[in-house]
Amino acid sequence: MEGIFTYIGVVAGHGVWMVVGHLILVAVIVLFLAKEGTKNLQAVPGGTQNVLESFLGGVLSMGNDVIGEKLAKKYLPLIATIGMFVFVSNMIGIIPGFESPTSNINVTLPLALMVFVYYNYEGIRVNGAKSYFGHFMGPVKVLAPLMFPIEIVSHLSRIISLSFRLFGNIKGDDLFLWVLLMLVPWLAPLPAYVLLTFFGVLQTFIFMILTYVYLAGAVTIDEEHEAASDPVVATMGAV
């Protein structure tokens, strides 16, 4: 947000280098937390290790419900890294003098593109290109010419959904806080910090669970086909 004071902006100016500076800051914080949490591992965790283990346990629990225990563990490094990056990026924006990298579309769009490319890659790798893209045709061959372009548009829209949802919400939060601090810079904004923290956590959760959902849809195609071909399973699923 050009014109708003930031510590990094004083040095780098209000342009691309300010965004890069905040990205570097986020990376340093994430690496510091990872190092602090693993440098002295204990059977009974405490401090940073306890926080990180609780976070990883929550991510695994989320993944178990969406994609199953085995695949949840497989994709844990990706989802946890995304979660830590998005969370720290969201949180530093509510500290006066800093700006959320995720309030910039040039950050959220590449992040969404990375998820898009990776889940499609995993779908092709696990199922084969023929089976994976054949899934886009739908269960009825007659409707394939209609279903295929709809599926393509649906998948491409996920890029917009992921990137603009995160960007729009965090940008709005930063603007709200900026206006509030200009109007009432002392005690009045304190309740807003609680609300903005909740929104930052919520957007992190949404981005992580959607990544799990997209991966589940890409790598579990065979299971879906088996369920659809079994009338008993299909009936239970409908219920």
C-alpha cells in the first residue's frame, strides 16, 4: 500500500523491493521457528517444539479427514510449509510498520499457481495422463464434449479462487487496520487485533484445506470411479 509507512519501505521504497523485503522477513521467521522447534527435540515437548508439534498434528488431522492418513502424511511437508508461510505473512501485517506479503496479488497468484501445477502433476503421476484427463470427461461418454471444457474451466478457476480469496481478505484487513489506526490510534483498535488475528488464521486454514481437497481429487480418481461403478457404495455415498 503505497504511502503507508513501513520500516522496510523506508529502505527499499514503496515498490517491488518492499514486497521482496517482507517476503525475506517471512522466510527468516519461518526458518527461525523451524530451527528453534527442532534444535533440541525432547520426548515431552515444550516451548516452540510444543507449538510446532501441535500445528503439525492439526494439519495431519485435517488431512486425515480429507485425503486419508497415508496421503496426509505424504503431503504434510507441503501443506505445513504453505500453512506456516501464509500464517506468518498474514500476521506480520497486523503489526504497525509492516505489510502482509499476502496482501499483494503478485505473491498469492504464484502461490496458487504452484498448488495448481503440483496437484495436476501428482494426478498425472499417480494415475497416468490418460486416466487423469479421462476423469475430466465425466461418467457418461455422451456428455464428454460438454463435461471436458467445463472441467477445464473449473480447474483454472481454482487459481483465481485461491489467489484472490487470500489477497482480497488480507488486503481488506490491512486497509481496515490502517483506517482504524488513523482514526483512533490508541486503545480502540485493540479489539480489532483479535478479529484480524482470527481472520488471518481462518485464511491460512482455508488455503491449506483447499490444497488438500485439490490433491485428494487429483490422486484418488480410481477410488471415485470404483465407488461410482458400485451401486451399493454409490447409494451409501448419496445418503
